[in-house]
Amino acid sequence: MAEWLIERGIGETRAALIEAGTIAEMRIARKGSPRAGEIWDARLTAKLGARRGIVLLGDHEALLEPVPLALTAGGLVRVVVVREPIPERGRPRLAKVRAEGVAGAAPGLITASACEPPRARVLGHGETLDDHGWGEAIADAESGHIAFSGGSLAIVPTPAMTTIDIDGDLPAADLAMAGVRAAVAAIRRFDIGGSIGIDLPTLRDKAARQAADDLVDSLLPQPFERTAVNGFGFLQIVRSRPRASIIELVQNAPVETAALALLHVAARTPGAGPRTLTAAPRVVTWLRGRAALVTELERRIGAQVVLAEDAALALQAGHVHAAQS
């Protein structure tokens, strides 16, 4: 029986849909970022032409489109978040909001979004999503390489679309069907939205292309739109994109991902004395700039936390040492 599980960590909340003992879908909500569905009273700080503008949601900028005709710079407007911020290499994409009505007297959050799936079970003390393969799934997202029987996927997020390349040693028609199954599973697992391009092996036979089309329709939950597989084996899918995919989060925000993972490990490291978190300099710098997260870790474990840099460590190679009191 399928079940959503929630793990409330330090700095982020993780959610996973477990089907047949494996993670079928994943969600990550990181603390402090505007969430889809939230309603804010925001202040317009700049207009970008006639239809677009920049508003402030607390400490975060967001793109307002369209700008109400009567709204001028400095004015307040009530907005709903329709797309969360999306990290992209070189140019992080702002959250996108839509005017929702008349604002109150001061800016601020009016209605918070429920970031957790309905009817989910919150994990208790001692339980973790790592028991269900979370760490392995994140490692796949970081590499973008997913193996399946007879082949593999290479998943690359770009500003225009997420591309999924199918490669392997099976006959073309068999590889296409196996690859489509793996690609759809990855789309679901990593919450991939927006424009998605799937590069199948070249299929000269029209019946084989139609079979691949039909398989996508049977496996990928609606709503989505797609093209037919063309003679070169290319298929495009378009899904809603209210937030960054798991792959975009971990690949395009690697320092934040490594720091939050280290906090996760530290919160579960047994011991009675102080904990020393040793990590790459960029990870330690990120944590020092967010003292509230370190304080929350100290509160949870009931011990002092010490941050230590090691320039020889890779981003994801941080470790925790628990001293004996």
C-alpha cells in the first residue's frame, strides 16, 4: 500500500511516497524559501516594463506578472506564490507570484502553504527516510545517472528543459520501452516539471514509436502534454513546474545540499559530548552564515556544536565526531 512519509529535519522537510517498498516520489521543502500556494502582502520595488515587476516577500524577491495597472513602486499588493524559486547555474530564477487582491497595511506572510502531502505520516524519533533509500536516491540525483536493466539514463537540467538521454545495449525497440519505463519513474521520483526532452534510440518503425507513446500515457500521471516520438527518437513532455526538481536542488545548490545533509547526519549521531562537524570550507561558511540552524541542532542533540574546516574534503564528504563528555 502506497504511503507518504514526512521527515522534519533541520533546515528542510523531506517527503517520500513509498510504493512497493521503494521511493516513487520525493519532495524537499527548504526553510525560508517562499512556497507554492502561500499568500503574501508584498511591496513592489521595481517595474520591469509594462507587465512585470519585482516584489519583496519578506527577505526574498519575487517576479510579479502581470502588475496591476494602479500599482506603483513602493505600493503593497496581495499575491499568491505560483512558482517557487528555482536554482539555476549562473542565474537563480526568482519565485513567481500573481496578484490576488488588496493588501493590508503592512507587508508580510498572510497564509502559509501546507508543504506536506495530505494523509502523510510524520516519522517519529529514531525513524528516517534513509531506511527507505533516500540517500541512494539523492546520490542518483546528484550524479544524474540512473541505471536500469539493459541500459542507463543521463539526466541533465538546463534553463530551457530537463533532458533525459537513454542509452544501452538492447535492441532499439526493447531499449526504448525499458528506457521509457525508467525515464517516467525518474520524472516521478525526482519531481521533474516544466519541459522535458527524452532522447530514445532511433525508431524507424511507426508501431514501435506508437508503443513508446502509449507506454508514457499509461505510466505518467496526468496532467501533462506530450509530442509523439519522432523518427529520430525524440519525445517532449510538458508538466506543471511549481518548484525546482530534486535534481535541480541538489545539482544547482550543492553547498546548501551538503550543509543540510551534514546537519541531518549530526542530528542522528549518537554520543553525549560536543559534536564536531568537519566539512569543506564552503560548507562551513554556509553554516556559519545560518547560526539559527546550528542552534537548532544544539537544541535537538542537547550538546555543543563545533564547526571545523578541512580544505581536502569534497563538498559531500563532511563528517561528524561526537566527543565523550
